[in-house]
Amino acid sequence: MPRSLYKGPFSLPFGRAQHVPDTGKIQVWSRQSCILPSHVGLLVSVHTGRVFVPVRITEDMVGHKFGEFASTRKKGVHKKKGKK
């Protein structure tokens, strides 16, 4: 069920996010926050629960959530068999 229109989109104001000095990145822990048009062009680090994944915000991402662009799953690696 979508959020009520009178409330507006749920988005974290970047005043509450942590700015990383000297890199220009913004660290975001709120994966459920909506990406707004004012965020376009920013480099944001989204928390996956363990590490921060850098994400460059583009116009196509507006309306989506931050968590959609930072996967929390680790890709499985199969061990290669040695020669017999």
C-alpha cells in the first residue's frame, strides 16, 4: 500500500545524514528513504548492513528507494576443481 499523498514521500533530509569530509560523499543508513529530484548528481554511500556502497544518483532513480541500488546479498563463488 503506497504512502498517503498528503504526507509526501518519505525521505531523509541530508542534514541528518553523515557527510564524509574530503570526499564529498554522504553516508545514508536509511535504505527506505525515497530519492528526490534534489538528490540528482550526488554521490551517496548506502549502508548494506556491513559496508557502504557508493551510488551516483541519476534522473532515472528518482522515486525509487536508496536500498534498491545497494544489494545486501553476497554473490556465491564456486570453488574450482583442481587437476587430477
